[in-house]
Amino acid sequence: MPVQRSAPPVVEEASPDALVIRGTMAEIAPVADKVTSYFYALLFVRHPELRPMFPPAMDAQRDRLLKALLTAAEHIDNKPVLVDYLQNLGRGHRKYGTRAEHYPAVGECLIGALSKYASAIWNPETEAAWVRAYTTISQVMIDAAAADELRAPAWWHAEVVTHDLRTPDVAVVTVRPDQPYPFLAGQYTSVETPWWPRVWRHYSFASAPRSDGLLTFHVKAVPAGWVSNALVHRARPGDVIRLGPPAGSMTVDHTTDNGLLCLGGGTGIAPIKALVEDVAEHGRRRQVEVFYGARTDHDLYDIDTMLRLQQSHPWLSVRAIIDQLAHLQLPDAIREYGPWNEYDAYISGPPGMIRSGVHALRDIGIPSDRIRHDSVEELVVVGN
């Protein structure tokens, strides 16, 4: 049965506020670092009570808060994407101790930093547009946090129960939360270690929800990575970490019989493994094609697990794509197989791989609304 193709997107004219905001963004782009530094300087001088909510060393935090606010403002017209992004942001900010009364202070310092570094184009109309945008942004986040407070804690404590060092810089870490932790296969969470308080990093769940309640993460230690190095080189069974709420929409649509085309690069294989388990648990005979990419065969640290899953499930196919042997990047490798017109696509890995993967998938005819991925550090609007 032929797959229904999505209609071409309707291009809507940007609102006056969106045009003003994008003009401001273009103006400050060459001095983004100065804007960031001035924003935090204003925040900590005018509102010193907020300083303890941030890490002692700000180089780890740096521009995350400001980048999130600016990115949200830039896409103020894209309501469905924006609201989902902001609701996740609002729920996630509970773990920092953020409360509704903190938002005006952040907005005040945001306006202060923008007006200083976009002074050539700043006027009362520009300020009014930013005030309206920030009011919308903050209210969505506040409402999401308030709703989440009624049903979930701000964070979970989780004890490390196993720590398996697969390579010198990759560990598979399994933890036991102190209370039930509901999530979906394909999602991710934020993790804080006891060695770096208030420094959080995102990691995908490496399995579907389990009956024993345990959670597993694949962690690669990266240069200057405070959390990743702590989890790989310092964490041991008995240590207690903190988890933020689950987030992400790279989940399986169980209302369709479409196959799954999964591209996992490096530790990006973790949520792909979770998706395979999710399909298996639902008992549906859906074809799942996994492309597992790595720079060298040494980096295929979880290939044995994936091959065991392939042996257990005749609907699953696993292909390892090794750059040094194939001289072919993972996104390009999918062109050698297919056709994929009856598949939903899932991509997980480094940001560069996700970007090139999305372009490759669209080039071979998979509609954007059937390509799922998470860029957990910032909002990414594909094709914008």
C-alpha cells in the first residue's frame, strides 16, 4: 500500500514581532560572547540571590540559559514546536530550584543585555516586541512547571548498581531510582553527579522501561567533559547521582505498521537499542533496520548486544558501518540499501551526524514528519 506523502509546508508570513526579534539576533550575532557575559554579570549583580542556582565554575553553564531563551524567541511564530520545547524546558528547570518569581529577573537582564549590544537598532518598539516574546516564553515554562509539580518530583536520586567499562572512554552505567521513574523508549534525561553539583548533562536511556525499574545509560568521556568523565572514570556501584525528568519525542508510533530505519552513531546506539526493545515488547512484526556507525571497529562497543537482539528477532537487521573500512559516512550508507518509503526514520548521535542524516533521509524521499531525532542542547528547526 503506498504511503501517503505529506503536503508541502505552508509558508506563513512572519509576524511583526518575529521580524523585530530576528533583526536583533542578527545585530548581536558578531558579539554573542559579550552579550552572554554581560547578561550573567547583570543577573548576578542585580540578583545575587540567584547565583547559588548556577555552577560555581560558569564555563560549564556558559551560554545555555541565554541560548535557550534567544532560540525560543527567534522561533516565536512556530507555536507547536515552540510550546513543546518550552514545556520541556520549564519542567527541566525545576531541578535547578527555579520558581515563578525568578523569571522577571531573568527577563529584565535579558532586555538589559540586548539593549546594550543592539543599541544601533534598539528603540521602544524593539523593547516592546522582546517584552511580549519573553512574557509568552516565561508563562509557558511557568505553567508547565506548575503542572509537573502536581505529578512528579523535581529530581530523582539514583544509586549506581553496575558500572561496565566497555572501552577506555565508554561506560555502561545502570542505576536504581529512589522512586518510580516513568519514561518512554527513545527519550533522554539530565544527570548530575555528586562531584560537580549543579552541572547537568543529557543522556539517553539505553533500554525500554524495565520491570525491575533499573535505568541504563551509555556514557562516553569527552575532553573537558565534567559529567561524562565523572560517570566513566569516577562513578562506582553505591554512588548516588541525580536525574531530571524524562524528555524527548524520538519515540515509536505504535499506531502504524511502518518499518523503523534507525541510524545510531557512537553512544547514539543507546536509544536505538531502547527502540528495538520497545518494538519487541509490543509484539508487532515491524521491520527494523539498524545502521550502527563508528569511526573504527573498536568504537562498536555494543555490537554484541545488537547482534544478539538480531538473532532473537527475525524482523531486525543490524549493519555496522565503520568509517575507516567503508570510507563511507553513516548517513550516506543508507543510500546503498532501501527503498525506505514505508519506514519511519530515527537518528541518534553527534549533532553533525544528525544534521547530515536528516539531509540524506530527506534527499531519498522520507518526509520530514517521519524523521525523528532529538537535539537536546538546543532547539533545531530542520530546514529553517
